[in-house]
Amino acid sequence: MHYSGGLNLRVAILGVGAIGSVFAAAFAKTDVDLILYSRGSQSAALASTGLILTTVDGDVEHHQPDRWVVSDLEIIEPLYSCADVAFICGKSNSTPALAVAAEILLRPNGIAISVQNGMGHAERLVARLGKHRVLAGCTTHAAMRNGPGEAQWTGRGAVRLASLDESDLTPDDRRVDDLLNLLDISGLNPEWEFDCAEMLWQKLLINVAINPLAAICGVRNGELLARPDLHEQALSAMLEAFQVATAEGVDMSFFDCEPELKRVLEATATNRCSMLQDVMAGRLTEIDSLCGEVVRRGEELGIPTPLNQQLLTLVKGIEHSTKTG
């Protein structure tokens, strides 16, 4: 993929947490116009002092607040129907609200892409925008927030995109080609996938193996490889989800769970996964769109998922305890 000129794009990032900050910093170094949709102290920091990102290489980048327009919940009328692309980067429980924001911000032919953890987000966007304006996506980049307006890019990965079934959005479409070019020149490593379900299930399998156990036990990813007892539980949760994916008719024949889990754990050994970060901060987690989705789909297909149900229950218990003290 080769970039050969100005893209003249206006890009909205909806949900500027850890991953959203990585995207914002990457796009800020191109010539696109940026809209950051955030809230609270994060929104205030982005608008007043900008964004400080520590890169994977240890460099510190300071992106000034005049590089973007920040919108906090109430989107002002001049921003209506102005964006060519909207990246949905917020937590899974914010998807309905972010879908509404995308509908307001996007041009009539603008594209929305969810790069969130879990399943079902693209379908929620389709309900608002229609299938011709939505791409499914996921990312293997890793990041963590250090505070309002500050984030750390902890692991370099890729942004994987795919069209939904019966969608005409393909790389031959100028809008998709521009999007892939943007991700390429931004250093975010785009990959086009031809099987949407396989792409999302592969990411989900990794998430259900790592995130709940790391959050419950309060450990970095590497502990799930170093400790045989935790590794066995992680792999078992993954294999349960694999059975559900297979029962749905998804071709997972090229995905070997055990070596893939080992590869990811080795590559992210020092990382605190996003769910552990949420638990440590007393925030709601994305467990419903991870283990909860495995359990729900398993029930529909008659596939037992006892370990995913147990992980779902335990993480929900932690969420409740942080609310009630």
C-alpha cells in the first residue's frame, strides 16, 4: 500500500481512552482533520493541554490541543454530518451512545468502524447507520491510560478490518481505500480480512482467555503463561469459546488455540490487560461482550460454557463490589 497524496479526510474518534489516544496521536501526524469525542476530565485535558503519548519505543509525543476539535457529549451543530470516518474506540457498554454520536457526526456516505473488544458492536452500528456504512474491525495494538490526556502505547500490533456479510464495502471502494491508506501512513498497520466472523472470533478467543483471569487474579499477562494452573484455565476458557464459534459455522481450522495463546502471552507478558486496568480503576468492564457473549451464543446453540459463565459471574461480582464498597 502506498500513500501518494493528501487524503483530505475528516476523522472522528469516538471514545478517547487508551486505544483511542493511540489512534488520535497517530492521525495527528497526518494531514487529516480530527474530531475527538470524549467526556469528563479526559475531554477537558484534550481540549486544554492536548495529549501526551509515550510510544512503544519510549519516545514522548506531545500533541497540542489545536490539532483537533473536542466534543464532550453535546455535539455542536457545526459538526453535524462533517466526518468521513468514525472510529468507535470506547468501552463496549458505551456502544449505543457512540452509535448515536457517529450518526450525528458522519456524512451521509461516511463509514463507521468499531475496533472495540467483544462481539456485536458492528451490528449495533448497522442498526443506526445501515450495512453500507459500517466495517467490522479489531486491533491488536495495546495501550494504557496514565491519566487525563496521558497514555502509553505498550504494544505495537495491527488494525484488522472486514466488510459485513452482504456489504458492498471492499478495498475497491474509494472510501475504504482512503481509510486503509490513512491507517498505513499513520503506522497503525492495517490488514484487510475476507472473513469477518473469523476475524472477530479469533480476537474474542484471545480476550476470553486472558482478560477475565488477569482481572480476577490481578496479574499481568505473563503470569497466565508462567503459572500452569492459570494457563490451564485460560486455555480451557478459550477452547469453550472455540466450540461455540465452530458450532456457529465459523471456519476456525487455521486457528490453533494453544500456540496462539502462548504467542500472545509472550508478546504481551508485561502488559496489564484492559479489563485489569478497568478493575483497578473501579470502572465497569467489558465482560458482557466477551464471556457474556460466549455464554449467550452457547445457550442458543446448546453448547455448555461453564468456565465462561463462572468468569462472567466472578467479574460481575468484582464490578458490584467496587460500586458498593
